[in-house]
Amino acid sequence: MIMVISNFFTEDQANFFRSYCDHASNNDSLEVNLVTGKKNEKVDRNYYTLRSHYKFMNEVKEISEREFGGKKLYYQKKTYGHIMHYHTPGQGLRWHAEPNIATVSVSVNLSKDHEYEGAEFEIKDEQIHLPYKGAIFYASSRLHRVTPLISGQKKSLVMWLQNEEQRK
């Protein structure tokens, strides 16, 4: 299942999280590695971890629980989300899935279309355009990627919601 909600964020919310990157420290820990096969691969982008709960996250959780099986879901321990900031041409993210860390993945596009070229979020075998301020909810087992950035800057807020088993 895939669900896109246009205008999930208000303009003020999008501006707040876009500017968050100007004030936060880049997270250069192991959290920014993508496990591919048997090796960890460094992900080439800036990565800002949200360790505080924001009001909109209640709605994200409610939608995820209702639309993806009706079971209780949780944010990762001590981590509510991450802002991904692609700012150098060529930055992107290879095809991958997150079934070991989450049940539902959610991404909110924080960048206006004219601010970047490339860096498009794609789900394998689906035609999707994630508009500015739009949110996409999808099963974490779905293969997805971010195409290489061509120009400008692209920012997205990503959240992973876990079931009880993944939380342990």
C-alpha cells in the first residue's frame, strides 16, 4: 500500500523543518549508513536526527496505524525522524528497503519544485510524484530510492514507525 497526502504540512511547518538544517548539527554517526548486502555503505548527504516529538507526529502515527494493519506502531527509541539534505550534484540513495527497522515509512517533501532538479523519491514499479509539503506513507518493505541530485538542494523529513517486534 502507498498513500500520498498533498499539503500534509502547512507552509509554516515546511519552513520550520527546512530551516532546521541551518541550526542543527549534521548526524555523522553510523545511523547514516545504508546496509547493502554484507557491507555498510556511507550515505552521501547531510542527515539531521529529530530527537523531539512534534505535534504532527501524532497524526503520522494515527494514519499509519489505521491504514497499515490496525496494529499499534511506535517511533524508534529516542528518534522521531530525520531530515535528509541533498545539496551536492550526484547525491542520492540507491534502491533499498527498511523491513528490519520499520513497518511503515513516511517521507515529507520540504523543498519546492523550483529549488532542485533530480533527487526524486521513487518506489519500485510505481509512478509517484511527491509534491512540496506532501507526505507519502508506504510499507517499509517496498524498494525505494532517491535519484541523484542534478542541481539545487532537496530536503525531506523521513520517519520510520515500528511494530512491537521491531522495537525489541
